[in-house]
Amino acid sequence: PTVAMSTDKADDPRLGSLVVPGLEGNVVLLGYPVDEGVRRNGGRVGARRGPEAFRTLMRKMGTVVNPEYNIDLRHHLTVSDGGDAAGSTQEEAVQQLSQRVQAVLANGGIPFCVGGGNDQSFANFLGWQAHQQQQQQQPQRRLAVVNIDAHLDVRPLLPGDVAHSGSPFRQMLQHANFHGTYVVFAAQGSQCSAAHAQFIQDHGGDVVWLSELQPSTTAQSFELLLNALAAQPDTDIFVSFDIDSIRASDCPGVSCSSPDGLSAATALDMCRIAGRHPNVVMMDLSEYNPEIEEYRTGKLASMMFYNFLLGRYARSLPSGEQQWWSREKWRLMVAGLCLTAAVLLSWRAK
């Protein structure tokens, strides 16, 4: 007979013991089990199972008491699971996800959305925009979007104005209420249309190509980018992480894999940095496709969530208690800050 194994042990609590149901918490997990947009865009379907597979693995991953950093996540962090967006169509699911994102933001939390197709990113923008309208803040806040992606995701809509997984940021940039900046980070020119890159430039955005990044300092470049965007007054940051930007040897279970890309270690560093940054108000992970490969990719996605939580934990600490983060930051800086700064200055001068 099969023996059920506990996902937790008394002396080794994992994320499953930290996450509670609901829409309130410092970080709130939301699922987008939809891959209709991937099908519409001609990709390999299966990402609809992403949130379910992610949760199964996530519950057993990530020590709540981390001996490497000497922290206990229970002391300064609350994490909830707000469930999945549902709907009989992609459009209904986008609407429901945007409503949940708005609710989480209204409660003061950070929505962390797991897909599903990248069309979820437009829903996240809509939720943020609805929250701003509800708050009626003056001056109006700006939204800086950093899309970590091998692709640009500004493809035109299909005939009949039908959205898909390749169009979320075109929809955002053309939205009447979008006020902000769009930057694609680690894009691969071999997978991107020149016309789409020009579209981003024409709408005030920019592209940081993978070839412009040094593997040893990519995470530091990402942090410098976040800091540059946050230097603009009244700016919130939305980090969208399409995991097909991670090389296939580390992350095979995606809708559109590539032999080139970010390393898993770099992706984890970047998630920690995003969680730590005070201006980051939303994050999503897209394109996890367990029908292609479930276990390795699901574990990586779970560890990306865990590392985001480590960063968000550090955000909650008084400055005098952040020694572990200072050590981590120093490790990232050692590997070539001067070269990284030069890349960023070149980007800002464009």
C-alpha cells in the first residue's frame, strides 16, 4: 500500500506550513490556470496545469527557518494563497485575476501570480490600475514594468482584437490609463521581431538584450535597473518573470524553451532582489508547463517564489537586522560592478 508522506516535519517546517488561505498577507499567491492565450499564439499548451503543479511542489520546498541566513520567516512575514482565477474563457479569467490583484493591493499585500500563459500580465496591470483609481492618489503614481523574458510580448492582437500570450504588454502600452515605463530584460534578439523592438522604443520603453549582460553580474544589473526606475518620483514596479528566459538545461518545462538564457542561480538572485526592493508591488511567473516537464521546472519555480519571500522578509526588518542581506548584496557586487554600471548607463543614454 502507498504510504502518504507528510509535507512537513516538526523539526523542518517548509512553505506549506507558512501559507494560509486568503487574500490578506504580506505576499499573496494567486494562480492563473489558463493557457488558451498560448494556444492562440501558436505555442505548446499545458501551462494551465502550472499553478496546481507549482503548489504541490511549493508546499514541500523552502525551509521556514533558514540556517544559511539565520532567519525565521514566521517572525516578519505573512503569506497567503488567494486561489485561482476562474472563468470559462481567457477573458473571464483575466477579469477575475485583475479583481483579485486589486483586492490584494487594497489589503496592502504583494500579489505573486503563477501561470499559466503570459497573458496574465495584462490582468495584473489592470488590477494595479483599478487599485490606483480606487485610491484616487494625487499625484498619480507611475508603473514601471520590468519584463524578464526571452521575448518582447508586444505582438499585435489577432483579428477581432483577440488577446493572446504574446500581446499583454502591447495591450498595456496602448491602454488609455497606462502611465509609466516598460523595459524588457534579458531578451534574445534571435527570438524577437525588429518591428516589435521598435514598437517598444516608440512607446518610450527599452530592451536590455541578453548579449549586453555578463553572466556573473546579471543580477546586479537587474538591481541597478530597479533602482534607476525607482528614482522616478511616485513609481511602483511590477516585475514579470517569464521563465522561458531561463536556459532550457535549467528550466525545460516551459511553453517555448531556448538553449540560451539566464541560469537558475541568476534567476533566484533576481527574485530575492525583487522581493527586497521597496518599490516592487507585484510579481508574476509565467509559462510553467508541467506537461512538458514538471519536477525540475516546478522545483525551480517554487524556489523562485521562496527567494522572493526571503527578499520580502528582509524588507520588513529594521536596518540593523539586515546583516544577512548585506552579505548577499556584497557577494553580488564583487563580480564586476564597474562593467555593470557601464551597461546601465549606456541603456539610460539611449
